[in-house]
Amino acid sequence: YHDLFIGIAVHNGGNDPMVHQAYDTGIGALISGYPSGLVDRQSDIDPGAFESNFLERIVSPTVLTLEAGAEYNATNDTIYISLGTEFVDNATGNYKIAMVITEDSITGTENGYAQANYYSGGGEGEMGGYESLGNPVPANQMVYNHVARTISPSFQGLSNSYPASVSTGETYTHSWYIAVDPEWDLEQIHIVGMVMALLPRL
């Protein structure tokens, strides 16, 4: 589904070097346990249901569009990130914006890079071939993608991101300076912008 589906992998576990604590804590309050997932932060689902859930959600109307921009400053090793929002319909409510950095192609040889495999043995159904692998999957067999590296300003988003009532055509820009973690590969990171409407979960 190309850019229509944007996956963010949240890691969990005391010795997992890819855990981002703020994201793990935020997701942990919304799911029954790992592995689980959310599409548009709706109901907790098994990862095997991602596609069908996504196809239901993608047809939901939207009231805004997002455009991201970034500039890397090698002098102080920071990234300036901006998210531009344009409302394509009138909107009222409490909308909050957040910015996420994800990273692809992460590998490692330490024990923390081994993958706990809930699907090993096939008793929980198919999962992209993981049902045929052991538990855990050794670190040297794993390449991690879409890994959440940071979420800013918080899992809940930026308070007072927008007025309580917004008209069609209004635009807003939010920006952040993010310090680059030495572990990140700048060739593999992605910027994800999200706007959350704080409405009752379905």
C-alpha cells in the first residue's frame, strides 16, 4: 500500500535496545500485550488483522493533510523538522499533532536483538513465515524496520496544537529540533507526522 500505510514498530522488553520508553508506555496502556497493534489508535488487534483493519480505516474521511520537511545540521548533529497542516474541511474538537522518527534496516549481534516469537510452531496461525522459525529468532537472522526511535512532544501529542474550531483552507506549521542519537543511521530514518482527534475510541 506504499505511503498509504505507515507502520510504526514499538519494541518492548528490558534488554531490547530498540525500546523507546515513552512509546512503549503509551502503547502498553492501549493493548493487552505484545504482539498486538492499533490502526489509527483504535481497538487492540492481532497483527494478522492489520490489513483488513487498515482497509476499513483508509476510507474514513479526513479533515486535513500533512507535509513534512527536514534539514540536518552536521555542526550540532540535530535535525530541524517541520510539519505543515492544511485543513481541507471545517473541523471542531481537540486535535493534537505529534512527530515520530522511525528507522529501517536495524541489525545487531547482542542478545537484545534476538526476536521473541509468539508465532513459533504455528499454533497462533501464520505470520509471514515466523511460524516456521524458533523462539527466539537469533539476532543474526533479524533485520528490523519501522522501529520507533522517538515521538515528540509526547505519545499524547502537542497540547493546543490547533484552535478548537478550524475552517477549510487554514494552514499551520509546527517544528522541532531533534538531537541525533549516535545509534541512528541517518540514511534509514523516516519522519512520520500524525494528527490525533481526541474522540471516543471505536
